[in-house]
Amino acid sequence: MGRLLLISDDLARTGRLARSLGPARRCTVQNLYDDAVPSGQPDLIVGDVARLTSEAIMCLRRMLEPLRSAGAPFLFLTHGSAARAEAQARVLAPTDFLPALSVLERLLARIDRLQEVGGSAIAARMADEARQFFDRTFLSGHTITPELASTGTGLIARAVQHCGIRDWIGAVQRFDEATHRHCLIVTGLAAAFATKLGFADLDSYRLTKAALLHDVGKTQISTAILNKPGRLTDEEMAEMRTHAALGYDMLVGSGFSPEMLQVVRSHHEMLDGSGYPDGVRAPEIPNLVRLVTICDIYGALIERRPYRAPMSGGEAYGIVQSMTGRLDPDLVTAFRPVMTAFDPAITAAA
């Protein structure tokens, strides 16, 4: 069993809950109002907070941010009126809700489901969850907030950690909707890239979140263009290229950091100034943008398109390597382990 962190505003009540879950589940009970940072990374966070005041929400946000950056799911237990408690807790973007008075068997089943690990079947289930999240968040017309983006970041990071990049991409490739497919592939590649680079949890979270947001502007592009079963005309390509600036305009003023906004606007910029929309050059392109750009290009090449089959991992990497002067060569080299994890045949042939 994995490690559970239970965050509580009543240690006696939550202590009884922890004991009822049994000794096989390694539970740590954390006082919501304790300034100490919980040690270690949990596999699941459970919020057992009965009085969800503005102070409680602020404390939960402070405690959850570093913990969820590594992809741990967050189950919130509702007290009293479930509808009212869920409405209050939605600002925290929990992975799931459950009434605190649920029978123990139901709570254990929900915990087991959230802690499930391994294999292509799990990758398929988690990819479906990510697709549903994408529908609710990006395609429903709702305002995209940093909290909602954090939920999607954690979901995809957890899937790649549990299942590996090969199974994740295999699960996502079966989706018909092009924007779903591409965004989820690129975000998975970014999560895997962060791991191969040895990033700390917060830096890994930043890269994965930036990749999730990078193509948000495509929600403003005609679906006839996005899902066209063939190559785009020059006019259609010109419209498609507006997505970077459109995405920036969508998110600016919504609480996103400048570095996230720059990734959304600049992920098609090239070091030699040949990119778009602003034609900036190397000194103006930070590392976070450079990292997402590599994942974006590689993801597009290995993705199936109506007019061509997906490239092999090695073939796609060869094209990325050939983009001398346009992509950061050190980061392209650092990306190679991600490519071999996706396409093990390359390792065998080497």
C-alpha cells in the first residue's frame, strides 16, 4: 500500500479515520494549521476539513502546492451539506470528492482506485480521465484558472510516473480529436523529460503545467481546421498560427505566472528568429520555453495524422536533431533518454 497524508482540522477525528483504514495503509495525519511542511511525498492526499473557512482554504492551498506538484491525487471529504462543501472546495481543484460519513468500504474502494498503478490498462483509464478533464476545462468555455491547470498537471504527471511514457502515448494515440491527442502527448513528454533531467518536484511541476497550457489558444481555432483530414492550405495555416497569441490573450490577467504566459505565446519561436508570433531570438527565449518547444515538435512528429502515419521515435528524434540553430542543442541531446523510453527498439539497435 502507498502512503496516505490526511490533512485535518480535528486531529482526534482524523486519527480515528486513520486507524479505521487499517495498518496496511501508511497514514500520516497533518494538522492543517501547522506551519511545518509534511516530510516525504504521499501517494494520496486526503483532506478531512469540516470547517472550510477562508483561512482553512488558504492553509490548504499553501500545504497542497508543493505536494501536488509531484502528481499526488487529492481526495476531499465533505462534511455537512455535500453540495455546499463541494462548491467551497472546488477552488482547491480536488481529484475527487466523497462524503466524510461514507461507509468505510466505500471510502477504502475510492482510496484504492486513486492509488491504482501500472500497465497499459491503467494508462488507458488515466488517459480517459485526462481527456474528460480537458473537455471540462479547455473546451467547455469555462475560465481556465491556475488551480484547474494544476489538477490536469497532477493527473498527467501521475499517469506517466505510474505507467511510463510509452504506455501513456499508446493510450492517447487512440483518441480521434486532434487537440486532445496532441496536448496530452506533449504534456506526457514534458513530464517524462523533467524526470530524465532530474528536476526537483517544483521544477517538474512547472514544466508539465507549461506543456499542458501551451496550446490552449487552439480552443479559439475553427474545429474544421483543427480536425481537417489533410494538409492545411496557406490561409488555414495562417489562422492556425494565431493560436499562440490567442492563448496568451486568454490567460493574461487570470493569475498565471509570466513564465507560463511566455510558454503559451512563444512555444513556436526558434533560436534563430524564424519562429512566430514575434520572431524573437535566443536571448529572449528562456529555458522553459525551449524545453516545451522540443516536446511540442517531437510530439507532433510521433502523432498520427489523417494524411500520414506516426513517425517512429528514432525518425522523429533525427528530425529534431537536424534543426540546428533553431533548437537548443544541449536540450535536444538531453531529450534522447525520453525518446529511447518511448521507442525501446532504438536502444536495442544502438
